[in-house]
Amino acid sequence: PRKLGPTLGRPQIKGVVLRNLIRKPKKPNSANRRCVRVRLSTGREVIAFVPGEGHNLQEHHVVLVQGGRTQDLPGVKLTVVRGKYDCAHVQAKK
């Protein structure tokens, strides 16, 4: 039997933000990647990457999370879906 991934076989899964994190990528990349610790609706706690520049996420915000690991962040296997629930779209450049 194939092992189920972090979303337990679902395409997306809802969760609640527990805290904001800033992660450093693996070599040779250099940045501060914005991540959040999320408690999924299944009760599992995971770390998810927040794509795009800037976000409005705070503790207790509800987010939709999908599979898709961030290649340069070890242990980060999920991505937050922007524009769904409490996670706003990426702001347009002025």
C-alpha cells in the first residue's frame, strides 16, 4: 500500500494557524522563507509554506493547505492556498 502524504490522500485540507515561522533554506540558497505551523482538521500539526510576497496570516486564522513541497526547505511538504478563507491574495505591485 502506498503511504499517504501529509494531506492524507486529499487534494486540499483545512487547518488553523498556530504560529508564524521564518525558515532558512538549504544551501546554496539564501533567504527568509515565510511559513506557518498549522493544525489540520485531522488533528495533525504540520508546517506549511506561504507563497508570494507578504501575507496577513496570524494565529487562529483558518487556511486551506495543499500538497507541494518547497524544494529548499527541509521538512516543509505543504503550501498554503492564497485567496481562500483567511489568507488574502498576494497584493499587486504599485
